[in-house]
Amino acid sequence: MESLGDILRRITAKNTSKTTNGAGAAYLDSQPEGPVCSICNGTGWVSKRVPVGHPDFGQTFPCDCQGTQDPATRIDSLLRYSNLGPLSRISFASTRPDGPLPDAASSHLFQQALEASVRFADKPSGWLVLTGPSGSGKTHLAVAVANRCIEYGQTTFFIVVADLLDHLRGAYSPDNPMSYDELFDQVRNVPVLVLDDLGSHSTTPWAQEKLFQVINHRFNLELPTVITVRGPLQQLDESLRTRIESVQDFSKVFQLGQYNTRLARSIGDLPAEMQRRMTFAAFDTGGGSTATRTDRESLERAKSAAENFAADPEGWLVFNGPRGSGKTHLAVAIAGECLRRDRPVFYAFVPTLLDHLRATFSPDSPIRYDELFEQLKTVPLLIFDDLGAETSTAWAEEKLYQIVVHRHEARLPTVITSAFSIDELEEAKPRIGSRLMDMNVVNWQPITAPNYRDQRRARRPNRSGGAPDG
């Protein structure tokens, strides 16, 4: 039986190269000169030709040549099979322990993922899942794992998901000498598989089905697998996500990088002064001297909902009420708690955010539009502050709607504050409002308390030092 490397080379008319997510290029190398085993073609593993239902169906077994090869020849054979090409130079020894991103939070996340990757590579078991934005080091760690496994004599195969799907499609060609089934079985049963950039492929029913078959097969057989995902897991199809997420310690998921690290400062960051001042401890549920019992109860309910959400962000939380009633305070308190737990947060004052999106179209902009827009859609926690205060244009409505739809369908945690009531928001923004009416996802917390800021101004002494104004 041919190795997977040979099969892929026969599918393509010539050697190809594809850019990977943040780590360089993965190449389908041409077969190097020199003798290889005539049984396994240098892979070191073979499959038995047995009928479906046989206990050995779909399994891989060591080739007889493994007992006769010297270690250097064995490693060379594994490297030929691995599809790593020039990526074979990447190792844990060459990895910066603080990671590629400059901020302290991203460095901490990278160190955790690095330690887990070393443990996995030393003893491949279960699944290792690395998520995060582009350039956060996911592919680098996955490749380092693959190379360490090869050093220890483990048959390992690395491939970008989009490339894998292309090769599987190519197997249907009538001119291709290799059958689709044979190629598919090789991918599903390799002892250690590294799938890079899951989620960035073209999403079609066929692609989702093929990926699910690969992932489900390896899940059922508990075959060691490394998966990198650009963005949060919530953006993946539910059938894939349920297999990839942590199940009884079988799958370990690590987040790399803050999602707004690569953007210009102030875009997506929570201002330090707001984070210091707007905490749960500092939130006053009294509502001021003019607040009624109903007002105070609405503040207490909103604070309780915010604290519960911060402890375990899930679904959507919407605070609506008069300006100055504490909506932004609670949203910022949620963000602060999540940041203290190293959970990525993108804080966006909606009118300013739209200004930033417009500015990305300038040729002088340091930020690409698609990068900022992708992070808004996929960041694990997005806070939209003061929705409805923005200038309403067709372009602004369309951008906000696209973000809302993506996050609603992917069930990505989102916090929204608005001075609009439910009915007003549905009337002013019907398309967005229809998504916010989904009570299976969205938890509305109306606040009826009066404006805190007006009351504070009223209590201040006037300039002559007399009684408070008003």
C-alpha cells in the first residue's frame, strides 16, 4: 500500500505549496532518491486488506521493515511521509517561550499552550486543540509537536485542512489512479494526525461531511490528533465542535493570543480607567435618591445577571435603559472580570467602532478591514456599547447586521447596551432586532433607574459654594 505522501503526490500534477496560518509553508515534497521499503513505501506502517466489520478493518500496523531500519533511516522515512517539508526545521528548542505576540496576556496563554504541547509530543494521547487569531503561534506549536513525534519514531502526518479537502476532491478524478477510499482511509488512520487551520476552509455540506467523518473516526478510535483553529471553537459547525471540545479529559483546548493584539492600540481595548472604576463592587444598586423600589429591583437583577454571565460567558446579555443608568458600568465590569481570567474581550463603543471600520479603507490605514471585521465576528466575547447611538446609514446597518448574524448563528458570547427599549430597537433596526428577539439566546435586562450622572450633578455645590444646583 502506498504512503499518504505518495498518494498526495500522485493526485497533484506537480509539487505544490500552500501558506499556513502563521508558521510558513507546507510542501508536498517530491520523493527523495534512495531505497525505500517495497511494502510500506517508507511509511513504516501498513493496513490489512480485510472486509468491513473485521476488527482490523481501517487499522494501521507496523511494517516488518521497522525492525530492520537503523534509527537515522527510520527518521528519514517518517519525515518523507510527514508532509512537513521545510517545516521540519521547527522545534521546541527554537520556540520562544513567551510567544510571538508582545502583550503579557498573550505571552501567558502561549506559555500554557507550549507546556501542554511538549507533554502531548512526549506521549501522544487524546487530542490537543489550539485556537486563536492569526499569528498567535498555533501552527508553530502544532509543527513542533509533529517533529518531536517523528524524533520519537511516531508516524505523523501534517496537512492544512483546505489542502486535504482539495486532495480528496482530486481523488474523484477519472484520470487519478488512486481510489478515494484508499486515500481517505490513510488520512483517518495515520497514528498521529495534525490538522492545521480548521475553520478557514470553504464551508460546503460536502466539506463538512468529510471533515466530520475524519474527526469522528479518530475520536471513536481515540487516535492522537492535533488540531489548530483560527478563531474560537464556537464558529465551527456544531457536529465538529462537539467532537473537538473537551470530553472527559480526552481533548484539551488552549487559547493562544488576545484577539485584538495585532490591531492598533485603543481598538477593542478596554480603557484602563474604565476597568479600574467600573467594577461589580463599585456598582450601586440603590439608584439614587429619586429611584423607586422597582428601579432598585431592576438594578439588582441586572447586576446579578452580569455577575453570572462574567462567571461563565454564554449566550447574549442585553442591558437597555435610560442613559446614565449603569448599563455601561455592568458591561465593563463583565469585561474586567473576563480579562482578569485571561479571557479575550473586544470592547467596542459602537459609534467609534464604525469610524474605525470606515478608516480601514484608507490606503494609509495600519489595519486591514478584513482583519478588524473578522475579529469582531469571532472574538470569544464582544461588547457592543450604546447600540443605536451610531449614525444610521445603509453601510453602518449592513456591517452591524453581518456581525450580529454571524455571532448569533455561532452562539458567540456577546454583551450589548442600548438606550432603546425592545420595541424601539426592533422598529429602528428591524433586521438586528429580529435576532435580539431570540429569547433562547438573548437575555434582556431592562434597567428603569434614573440617570446617575444627572443626580451627581445635582448634588454638586454651585460655584459660589452654596447649595447643590437644581
